[in-house]
Amino acid sequence: MGVGNYISSDTFFVGGHLWEIRFYPDRKRNDVNGDIYVSLFIALVSKCEGGVDAYFEYVLFDQSGNKWHKQRDAKFAMGSNMSGPHTVTFKVAWGYESFYKRTELEASQFIKDDCLTIQCTVGMVNKSISLPLSNLGQSYGQLLESKEESDVSFEVEGEVFYAHKLIISTRSPVFKAQFFGPLKEENTHGIKIEEMQAPVFKAVLHFIYCDIMPYVEEELAGLEATVMTQHLLAAADRYGIERLKSLCETRLCGNIDIDTVASSLALAEQHGCILLKSACLEFIGLPENLEGVMQTDGFKNLKKNYPAVIDELLKSVARITYVSYGPGIEEIENALLHFIYFDVVPDVEEELAGLEATMMTQYLLAAAYRFGIERLRSLCETRLCENIAIDTVASSLALAEQHAVMQTDGFKNLKENYPTVIDDLLKSVARVTYVSYGPGIEDDASRKP
């Protein structure tokens, strides 16, 4: 037939594509050594964008009845040591340039009546195979429900829950210490769980086995769902299940309202939830929310049991929006130098009117604190106490907090013995939406905190 000419098989269908085998009796290309080999290739004859990944195996059948066959796979395709799979594109053939020496093939038992039988096996790599989703959590959930092979039981509010020590100990360091630690508990039947509701403990076990946050919003409405999540967060912290704790914290951050924000803030403080605490403080600090929050039982509990949180709430409410009006840095420096040399506070009331005079005094107090000039600081504080007004009370409160006035014994006594005054203070500060404030000793441009 000549070099490069081939006999093709009928096309066959594998993996959604058409293929054909090509047999070259006189080789596909000229042989440089003079030996004549037959070549054997497989070709993709249907168009396919990007090609097809496949494995190939060729078997040349012995027709003498001795059942001896010659077998080769495509990892030695074209004389190179290439491992599959191979990416085959339209009309590009893969196979063997020197499949069999022609003289040896003609003298072998592979040919009978001028015919030979070749079997080609094509293995496709299906890139679009979709693996089934993991059902590990579902399987463990079924194990929990079935109680099969359970070796520990818990009693919560009269309800009994069965579990497996090895599973719950793997998920909770508290359970691990309880069942396998040096002080492990010998009794593993009817362990009583105090200070926890049965539905909450059930949800904890569900998460331990299934690693899925219970959908309390679908089972409970509004306030009840939030309260359930709060209890679940406390339980997660109790048993050291950090992932469940984080999921509860995230859910509570997205469901803050006037009725539950105070209790969520107390929960965040008790269990060290920084993100939830910050979100609650920001929500309460808004003037439109504060008065409503202060009427709730949760806020009353907050004042009674978490006084440090009230301090932080005051800081949050007393944030100042700075606007570049008022005394400039040059006037502040001149006033500071005037006191250093003459030991006299400048009469800013005579030079500046009302609001601007107060702001100048505020900045002088900040400068005195920065440079450790206690007498100037005390004089400025006294002057500010005598000139408190609606327009400046928020900025004065923020300044007092920043420079340790809220840490004094007097302020602590105010919180402990006159809690209604703190309520009034919060309401008063919340009414201030902005304060005209000039650049400070450290900043010479308008800024936002």
C-alpha cells in the first residue's frame, strides 16, 4: 500500500465519541533504519472541543488456537514512556509507530487467510462525573436517632438522651475529659445535666453528630428563635464546641433587635464573643434604639450584673463625629505655651464665644493630659464642669472617658448608688447627633473616629 497509507476499521462509539482504528501495513512514516514495521493507531473522528482524555490498550489475537496474544497499552505510545490518560483531539491519532516488525508478523500465527484480528479497548476519563454528596453527617444522625450501640445516657429535665462516648468525646474536649480523662466518670447511665433545657441539649447532640446548625428559625418564630440560639451558644461554650459557638454568634449578629439586644450583649460579655458584643454596642448606641432598649428587662439585668459593659456602652454612645470647625492647632499650642510660662489658663471665654470656648478648653485638657501637666488638666476639667451644655455634653463625656474620669471613685460610686443617673446620662448623650469639633493637638484635619 505504501508508507503512510492505512486500512481503517469501522467507526465505533465510546463515551459519546466516534473512533476508528488505523492499521498501516507499510508503516506510517519512512523508517530511517531500513526495517519495515507495521503501525497501529486509534483516531478520534468526531469533533470535540478541548479534546478527550482517554486510555488505550491493543491486543493482537493469535489465530492458531494456542491462545497466545500480543498485548500493548498506550503508555508506550510512539516509542516514548508516557503515562495516560492522553488528550486526543479531532483527527489526531495515538498509537505505535513500530507496533510489530512486518516480516515477523507475516510469519506469525496472528495472520490467517491474510487477515488479522486486533482488539482495541478505550477507557474514557469523564470530567463531568458528579460525585454524590457526602452523607456522613446523615449517617451519624441516623445512628443518634436509632440509639444503636449507645453506651452513655443523659437525663435533662426528665428526658433521656442516648449517645456514644467515643463520638461525643471526639467532638467535645469537655466530654473527652469526662469519659476518658484522669478523673473520668464511672457512671455512664443517666448522667444528669443541670441548668440546661432539654431542647437545647438535643440540639447540641444533633450538631455533634451531624455538624449542622439546627434550623431553629423554621421551628420557632422571632423572639423564641433568638432565645434558643442564645441558649445554644452558652451550651456550645460550656462543652467547648467552638464551631457551634461561632455559628450561633454569627446568627445572633444578624438578628439583633430592641427586645433581645441587651440579653445578647450580656451573653457576649459572659462567653467572650467579641463580634457579637461589638454589634450589640453599635446597635444600642444609635439614638433611635437606646431609649427602647433601656425599657427592657434585659437592660436592667445588664446594669445589675455587668457594670463594665455599661462603661463600654457609654463610650459607644458618646462617639463624636468630628467636623473641621473650631480652634486650630496654632491657637491650642499658643494657649498651652501661655500656661507653661505664666501658670494661668487663658481667658478663652473672653476671646471666644460659647461653643468655641468650650471646645478650646476640651483641647487644652487633652494637651495637658498628653504632656503630663496635671494642674492645667484639673483647671480645664473644673471649667468644663461649670459649662456643660446640650451641644457639648457628648464631647465632654467622651473626653472624660478618654482621660480616665470614668475610672475615678466618684464615677464608680455614681454607677453603684445612682443607676438612674446613668440612664439619664445615656439618654442625654444619645440625643446629640453631631458636635462641631476642631482639629486636635495631634490632628490638623477633620476626621472620623
